Amino acid sequence: MHHCSYLRYLSKIILIISSLFICLTRVDLAAAEERTHSITLVGEDEWYPYAAYKNGKLQGWAVDIIDAAFSAVNVKVTFKSAPYARCLMLAETGQELACFDSLKDSRLSKLLLFHDEPIFKAEIGIYALQNSANSNLQVSDLRGKQVGVTHGYTYTDEVDTNQSINREVAPTDLSNLRKLLRQRSEYSLIYTRVVDYLMNRYPDEFSGKIKQVGSIGQNSLYVSFSRQRAESAKYAELLDRGLRKIKKNGTYSKLEQKWNKPEP
């Protein structure tokens, strides 16, 4: 009888100790989540107003959104800049954790890991010279045409898999527009807010000389994380959580207003 009582007593002690251990483990995990982590992300160096290297640092609407979203989940971000093609390569090879801003298309989805919540949505415009008689163009209207694109960019599966489009590749969006002016291409594919900024930045060069004649549509853009990094899934999930937080608490709307009309 004494032996049975002892065993019951011992079982209770073990159960209490186990419960305490589980509680302490949960507390430690919760504390670990609250601790600030530090990561480095690479953004494009010449894609204003979304991301560009200006005045000695990477800045833009996407930079502010990503920074605010990660800050909301206690992650401190250091930003680097690179041309977009190199930015993707660094993430694909695991040399860097992630690159932004990327379309979640079929090609990149095989190479990189994407989160769920878009950073923002943006329109890819079809641009032509001011004297063009065309309007309301779509991808199907680009068949057989000389179309300006920017090196390393993707333009949705519908465009990228269309082999009937003759591509005139430029190193930057600015160069892409300049080729359009010189009639090296009949059309240029560029995000509308980037064109608005460039026309404001270089009014003498572009004002009254080009216009939007069509659209590829509104597209969601993301941070593309390296599939070679074990921590990528964790930070992709944290970014989603942070984006939902700042969209709910009004921070996202404030940043959207801030970047509505960026300075030249």
C-alpha cells in the first residue's frame, strides 16, 4: 500500500514538473518571438518611386512598406541595392535572403519562395509616341511588334511566354523610354507610376511626347525569398503577418499617401 501511494505521489510530482516545463518552454518561445531579429534585403537600385538608390540610401514606397511591416513583427531590416537582374540572382543563389519587388509568375515561383500578402499592386502600361492613333491595347495587340522591355524584368506569364513579341531590351526603364522616343521600339512596357515619375523628373525630354495606349493590367508585387536559405519560410510568414498588421492599423494607408506624389 505504501509503495502504491509513493508511486501515485511520484506520478503527481512528474506531472507537475512536466507542466511547468511546458509552460516555461512556451514562455521562452513567446519571448524569442518578441526579440528583435535583423535581416538584410536587396531592392532594385533604379525603380523609383518603388525602390531606388537616392541620396546615399535605398528609398521608395516599397522600401517603407517592407520596413514598416517587418518592424511590426520585431524584425529590423538593413537594405542593399542592386540592378534587378542581379538582385534576383543573389536571391536565387542564396547569396542574399531576398529580393524585391517581384511578380509572382510561373518562372520566378519555381526559383524563389513567395509570401502571400502583396506589398502593393501596380499597373504595367503600354506606351507609344504621342502621335500614335492606337488606344486600349492589350497583350494580343503586341504580336509582331517591336516592344521595349527592361533587362531582367518579368511582365506576367502572358507577355513572357509570347514568342511573337519582338523585344527591344534596355538596361533601365529610363533607357526603355528613350529608345521609344528614338523609335527603336514601337511600344514600351513600363509600370505607370514609374513613367509618371520619369515624366516629372525629365519634363523637357518626355512631356507631350509619349502617352499610354494600353495596359497589361494591375499586378501584385512581392518580396521573393531565396529557396537556398533555411530561414526564408520564417521571414516570409513574418512579412505576411506584418503586412496584415500595418494594413489594419492604418500605417499602410499613411505610407500610400506619402508616396502618392513623390518629389522628382
